[in-house]
Amino acid sequence: MSDPTHLTLAQARDALLAKTLSSSELAKAHVEAIERAGLLNAFITKTPELALDAARQSDARISRGEAGPLEGLPLGIKDLYCTKGVRTTAASRILDDFTPTYESTVSANLLRDGAVMLGKLNLDEFAMGSSNETSAFGPVVSPWRRKGADGFDAARIVPGGSSGGSAAAVAARLCLGATATDTGGSIRQPAAFTGTVGIKPTYGRCSRWGIVAFASSLDQAGPITRTVRDAAIMLRSMAGVDAKDTTSVDAPVPDYEAAIGASVKGRRIGVPKEYRLDGLSPEIAALWEQGVAWLKDAGADIVEISLPHTRHALPAYYIIAPAEASSNLARYDGVRYGLRERGRDITDMYEKTRAKGFGAEVRRRVMIGTYVLSAGYYDAYYVRAQKIRSLIKRDFDQAFANGVDAVLTPATPSPAFAMGEKGSSDPVEMYLNDVFTVTVNMAGLPGIAVPAGLSSNGLPLALQLIGRPFDEETLFSLASAIEQAAPRIEPPEPWWRDSDGARP
Ligand code: GLN
């Protein structure tokens, strides 16, 4: 086999079962690719020995005919998932030296099915961000470069966030697939920025147990992969009810792979007029129209729908998410986890630990969250934001009650931007990235980002499909129809390999 990192997850699975490739070879090729990709800074912690050891065990199981559904497939795990015996940082200084004694349910499910972990992937600190620039371990560099008039320009491009390490590693072929999490867009936006596929399943589809909490009523786990089929394969292993997370739902987990290539004839696709934002870039508007045309050609019926409360979603999200974050992050007090700074007394110790341990964006969220939950402001901000959340959910319920099977929107308002280009003077500029994705978390619905083309400067662009609760299957079939129709996006040339593992 020439270079097995070029296989899709499904192709690698089939090659392992056909014994034309061994899991050890596959793991070794990925370990080497990671070693040569230090410049991308996609991993916070690499676990090559564990990976090679797990691969040997997979090979033994394959030869005994005991292969699990993901047997021997090398994956990356977002460093927000607790991994037993392997450092888990949430990309924060406050958890710098935290090694969990337990495995998150979702990563345990992947290991149960035979997956091989290559290491822990970089992210925005506590998953707060849209560019991976808030990581205490440095930003992730996208494997994509922007094309200028004469070749590639010098600017480093962000991979999106918060799951920037996951998206960059998958796009750069450092792993066959990766876990990610999505509170307001952190699976779909980085997937969109890197030409990969990312699905945020329905709230409750995957267990949140053992995943470092950001905003518990919005957080969901999901995969980032190179194809829609690969996402279906991974999600099937990740999903399922868990007694340790009472918000996980006891609904059967279908064989999502069966939905790939299924007919979409007669499916009703809603196109929400409120997503046609003022100033929506012509390039994104054209991509969206192209998506409509592809689904129409595949036999779907297109209807215009109205989701009237859309414009309130972003401000409401940026109240609810920080409120829940401020409460969840209260546990990092210097006593139970990670970092502790010395202080005169316990209050001084708390203050010094939290001031040193949290980065600027996390501190901003804690302050906003504490403010909107405080007496006197709670009704004015938090309660109103919750009411808006109900209205947003009702808008979607209405569309689905009218027979819409899925909603088609752009995934992001722009292609990926350069490092330092957004949000440094005004954080709201960064928050605007989430305009098409946060509604989905607010309503608890499944959403998938699927690559659909390239921008005029050569960067990936994506469409988003939003589905009915627990109907990820429809999203997989529609996304695979788009994947079939869209022009093939050639993977980025591995320019990062020249630079010998230097950090950005
Ligand atoms: N970018 C959004 C935020 O910063 C969403 C992050 C996420 O989904 N984890 O809150």
C-alpha cells in the first residue's frame, strides 16, 4: 500500500478486514505524518506508543476474526474528552497537569469498537472560540493556504474553532477521523473551514459524561471526518444512551452508513429566508443556491420557510452559553484540579489561581456569565434569553410540522480567515462566525456541515443541513447527495512537512 494516510476511514476499514493492510502499518504511517506536522500544532499530547501498542492488539483481533466496527482505525481525540491515564487539558493552563482516572463514555465507545487513539487534539480553551486562537497551547494552523494573485499568500489561516485541532488533523491526513464537540458550532464551523465533514447530532444522542463541560444544555459530541460515510461510521460508535448522563436519550442508534447514497426523492428541504442576512457575501449566497440546485436535481422538493426569531439567536446564545460556563467553571478553584497558586488565604488563592489559569476569552465568558446570572440582571438577561431559545425551537418545530424534512443553510458567513484578522479588538467580530450554527444548538437539533466548493481565494466552503430531532439519517443521505454533486476538493499539498516540526 503506497500511503495509507490517504485512505478514507471506510477504505482503511475494508483494507484491514481484507488483510491488504495491517493496523500497525496504518498507525505507523499516521504517527509519522503527525511527527512531520509539528508546524500545524494540531496535537496537544501525542500518544504514539499507546497507538502502536493498540494497533498490534487490533491486528491480533483481526487475525482471530474478532474485529470491532472500528478495529485498528487511528483517530484523534479532542482534548476536551477525558482519557484514562492520558493528560487532558481542555487547552487551558488550569488543567495543564490533569490526568483523568476515567475515560469519557464517547471515547470509551470508540475504544470498545477497536479504534486506535493517536493523541489529544488542540482546541480553543474550554472550547470557547471560533478560530483555535484562544488555546493556551498556541493556535492551530490550517493545512489550507490562501491563494493570491501570484501563488499562496504568507498569512497563516485559522482552521476554525473550537475543534480546530480535530479539523486540521483530519484535513491534513494526520488521522482518519477525530472526535469534536459543538456548543454553538464548534464541529460544523471548523469542518466548513477545512473542507471536512462535521456532524453535531441531536442533543442527547451522545453521552456528555467525561467531556469537560462548557455549556451543558448546548454541548454535544460528534465526529469530524473526510467523507459523509466516515462520519456515519464514527457516529454510530459514539452514540447511545448512558446511565452516567441523564440527558442522553434511550433511542435506537441506527446503522447510519445505510443512509449513504439513499434516495432523497421527495424529501422536503426548507430554505429559511431569515438566513439571507444583509450583507451575505455573494460567494456564500451563490454556494447556497448551488446547494438548492443539487438537491433539486437529486429529486428533493425545495420550499421557502420562515424562522422568524433567527436574528435573536446569537445574542441569546452569548448570554446562555457564558451563564452555563460560569457555573461549570466554578469547579476550577485550585483545590480539586490542576493548577494552584499560593495565596494569603483561601479567597486570595482562588483569585490568583483563576486569574493565572484562565485565558482572556474564558475570563470574559465567566464575567459575562456571572453578570447575567446575578440578582437584578437574571430576569433582564438570562430569563429573556431562555424565552428566545424557546421561540427559536418553536420556529423549527413549526417548519417540521409543515412537512419539512431538513433545512439547508450556509455553514459559515465566510471562508476561513487569517490568524489575528478577526476579534482582536472586538470579540463580537469573532462571535458573528456562529450566526448560522448557534440556532441548531439552541433548538437541540442535529446539524451537519458538508464541503460544497472553494472560495475565490481557494479556501473550502460548506453547506449546513439541519434535521428533525434524532433524524441524523436524513442528514447523512442529503449530505451524501451534496457530496456526490459537489466538485471534488483536492486535499491541500503537505507544505507543512518542510518545516521540521517547528511551532508557529
Ligand atoms: N464559537 C462558539 C463559542 O465560542 C461556539 C463554541 C463551541 O461550539 N464550543 O462559544
